[in-house]
Amino acid sequence: MPSGSWQTDATPAFNSLASSRGSGVIPFHIVAEGTCWLRFADDQTTLEAGDVVLFPFGSGHQLGSGRDGRLVTPTKDLPPKPWREVPLLRYGDDVAGVRMLCGYLQCEALGFSPFSRSLPEFVHVRPGASGGPSWLDSTVRQMITEVDRPRAGSVSMVPRLTEIIFIEVLRHQIVTSAPRAVGWLAALADPSLSRCLSIIHEDPRREWSLEALADAARISRSVFAERFRAVLDISPIQYVREWRLYLASVALATTRQAIADIAFNAGYASEASFNRAFARAYGAPPATWRASAQS
């Protein structure tokens, strides 16, 4: 809750994690009251009450009000965890000020490169504005209420509301995509490609052929292959491989399943071939990557 003239540091809040596009840490800000500016790259944007901003790759940015204001460092001023309630920070003594909810999401799906490549560095949504999701406004208000007037379960409710807001922001990105947009979100907006992606995700271990995927998309094989590559910049069979490797990364990070079994489930005939493919995609062999992820 800063007031007067102020500004934050432009250093990424999660510097050690934000250095990788696949870190999964997504900082966000929700303006509960007042207005402020946001600087990102070479642009400055005015944020208003109800606005939601996300930085899918943890990119450095700066918030502030007025000019040449004092530096505030919310991430350094937070009390130590665990928190029984959402912590509240106050800066300044003026009655009029800016109220913001700031935090981050952990989105493991950013480890799936076709998805992460489709996201912009900066997302700004104004609920209820032209093209903005109207019902998002009520979800934002509920989240603010849970923070302002904590009740039993509020600490658990806020993360769930944050997830709902993130999903709605992604839906907004899909709906507002240009007709010839490219990327994973654009593919979801295409009925034929969306059907294809859905069956791949539902049955990743199936030995998919181009013919079977084209049949699912309900278009000819040649049209399907051309459209898939034009939108997603990879072939359908390569997409299947990347999805299997992503699922393998989830298994490595969250289970104690043997690497040989994970390799088999990912469609590889040998653990050695899986190790090579995984290292090319994730920058480290499976065992090394697992140790780092589970730590």
C-alpha cells in the first residue's frame, strides 16, 4: 500500500529463477485501488484499479507513482514465512494511495516449450474493458475481499483464485488472438488443431501417425500438416515427441519412477536414446535434471 511518490527496483523479483524461460515462476500484480505506472522494456503503461498484469518469464519491470520517488522493496520487506494471513506492507502516510496485490504463480507447464513459446513477455488485462473478460472483475474483487477481510481458509482460497485468474487471462489471450496468429494458444483457437492437440494430450503413448492425427483434425493430411507447422512451427510428430518429453520431465520431478520406465513411457526403445533426447530438450541428462528439480 504505497502512497506519495515511489518506485520499485527494476530487478526481477525472482532473479535466480527468472533467468530461464522454463522456470515456471510467473510474477503478477493486481491493482486493488488507485493508479500507478509500470515500466517494462522501453514502454510505460498506466495501471488502473482492477488491472491484472503477468510476467510469464519473470522479466524485470518497475512500478511507481509520480517522479523520482523513494525506492520501496516489497520482496525484501516481507515477514518470514509461514504466514497465517496474507502479509500487508504499507509505505507512506498519505490517505490516498495505491493498493496492490503482488505475488507469483508456479506454472510447471512453462517447461513445455510449445506452450512457453506462445506466451508474451508481458500480459496486461483490464477486466470489463473492450475485449476484456467481464467476469474476471468479480473474481478479482473476491480475491481482494479475501485479503482485506480474512476468514477461515482465506490463505488457501487466495492461491485458488489466483489460478482461476491466470486461466481466464490465458483464455482472453486465445480469444483475442489475431486470425493469423501463431503459437500454442493460437492452435487452441483453431477447431481442427485444437481437436488434434486434445487427443495427443489424452493418449500420449499411442503410436500416432500423421494420417491418424489428420483424421482427428477432420481435414486432409496435406492441409493438416501444413496448417500445423504454420501455426506451431513444428511438425505434428515432433509435437508428440515434445509432449512426451514434457510428461517425462514431470515424472522425473514428482516421482521416484525408474528412468528406464519413464523412457519407455515416453516412447523410447532404450534409456540411452531417451537420455540423449531429454538432454537436448532440457539441457541436462534425466538423472541430473531430476536431482536439481527435486531439490
